Amino acid sequence: MSLLDKMERWLGRFAISNISLYIVIGQVFVLLAYLAGRINLTGFLLVPALVTQGEWWRVFSFLLMPPPPGVFGYIFVAFAWYIFYLMGNALEGSWGTFRFNLFLLLGAALTVAAAFVTPRYAATNAFIAGSVFLAFAYLNPDFELSLFFILPVKIKWLALLTWVLYGVSFVRGDLPTRLQILASVGNFLIFFGRDIWLSIRHRKRVMVRQAEKAAQAEEPRHVCYVCGKTDRTHPDLDFRYCSKCAGDQCYCPDHIQNHAHVVAANETKAG
């Protein structure tokens, strides 16, 4: 029994079913309260320096931060919620409630730990949501998503674009951004690193076998024992084998009647 199975036996009863839906509902209420002027969203950000000053709730409240509207406004926010719930629900159905809870909890813990390295900078839940997206895309690469409910595209291409953007952000971003990316990628690799490694090894073995088969297919079937002509270099020639030679000795038409017969080693000694 693996460590994960043991943890599920011990702690599985504490897992929260449909947790992705509860997170979305919480973010909806936070956004509505913000639009109504009741709260300030900055109070939900994870700022470790403020946590150490007594604002402990930020360690949890940052998970309820709604996605930023961006250039598409709140239509993008609604779409982001839809995607998070769709993929989170699918992961929970595939892994089980406990393992999906653990995936989110580990992502949050790594994010908090990374944030405390640069305590004066705020951290959000954006990369945690990104890790859910990447996990779903890894398990369902050919899933077709209607981008903004209009444009159909396979999710593996969106995941590839996300990895590229992560790479660019890691290279060009500041230290807090890099740490948040590392936390997100670390969470992904903890769950999928072994599978990725085994997949790479399997593909390598397949490529080696294919290369060997290709090399064997390229080898000539007939090679003249005297001059080295082959059925590949001279496909028009009729190669034959000499019955008087020891072993299967092949000859081209020029040498089938004009060659010294090959004698077996034991016959040579006897002579």
C-alpha cells in the first residue's frame, strides 16, 4: 500500500466533496460584496508581512480571490469559474475526493510557503487554478474546449501555451512571480512527475526499437562475397548462393561462376 493510500485511509473522511464548486461560490460572493462596496479585495490577498502582524485569515482568504476581469471584463471571470469548476469536478471524479483535496491543499501550502520567502509581496491563487488546468490537460489532452463558448480547440494546445507563458514569466518576472510559478509547477510534478518519467522512458525504448527495426530494414538481404555488391546498391542484379561453398555465401552474376570456393575451417585443418 502506497503512502497516498495510507493517508486516504487515515484522513479520507475529512475530505470535502465538490470542493471546486464551494471555492467558486465563495469567490462569487466575494466579488458581489466587492461590487456592492462592502469589502476591499486587497484584504483577501496573501501578504505574509501582514499575516505575521495578526491578519492570519489571509492564509486562507486568498483562495477566495476572484479572477481578475482583464480586458474581457466579467465575462472572462465567469468563463474562468466555469473552467475551474469543470476541470476540478473532472479531477475529483478521476482521482477521488481525497486526492483532489490533497492536490489543492498541497498547491495552497506551497504557494503560502513561497510567499513567505518574499513577505512584503502579495500572492494570489492564480497559479493554483493554473495547476488544476494543467493537471486536467495532462490527463485529458484531447479534450476539446469551446474557447469563450465559440472557438473549439484541443486543451493540450492551451496547456502548451500555458507552459510557454509560465516559462516566459519565470525568465522575465520578479522573484515573487518566479516563486509562485515554482510552487505551482512543484505541485504538478509531485502528482505527475513519476508518470512523466516513466512515459519518457517508455517512449525512449519505443524509439530505440523503431530505430533498430529501421536499421534492419535498411540492411541488404544479398551481399556478394567477392565484390560487396548488394541488392540495394544493384537492385537489377540476380544474386545467387553457391552450394559448394561453406555457409550461405552469396554472389553476384559476375562471380557466381568465377570465385574460389569457401572451405569450412575444420576442412582446412584436415587438408
